[in-house]
Amino acid sequence: MTASTTMTIRLDPQLKAKLGRLADATRRSRSFLAAEAVETYVDRELAIIEGIERGLADVEVGRTVSHEEAMATLRQVIDAAADNAA
């Protein structure tokens, strides 16, 4: 088992009640479900930030295409897909 630490958060009473209902229904503790939700949120937000940082680094070194070039490529892909579907 991995080590853990305690953190206190404030919840709206209705959210706490919903968390309790979910805990009962899934036979998990409220603490387990809250920790799982926080982990999912933090991982998603960090992935977004990392993606933005990679994009900014691409811009800095010129790894970009113009809007017009991107749209032309997309039109070609759409046209090719439409031709294959026909």
C-alpha cells in the first residue's frame, strides 16, 4: 500500500450527500472517491497545461503552419474521405 496524507476540504452539504450516496452505491468510502476524483482532475489539468507549454515551445521555434495552410490540408482530407465514401 502506498503512503498517503490527510487534507481537509470544504464541501457544499448537497455535494457531500451525493458523495455519500455514491459511496454507498459503490461500496467505497467517501475519502476513496474524493481522492480518485481529485487525482483525475489534477491529471487532466496538468495534461492541458503541458499541452499548452508544448504548443508555446513550438511557436517559439517556428513549428507552426498558417491558418490557410491548415484549412487547405483539412479540405483535402475531407474531399478525399468524401470521394472514398462515394
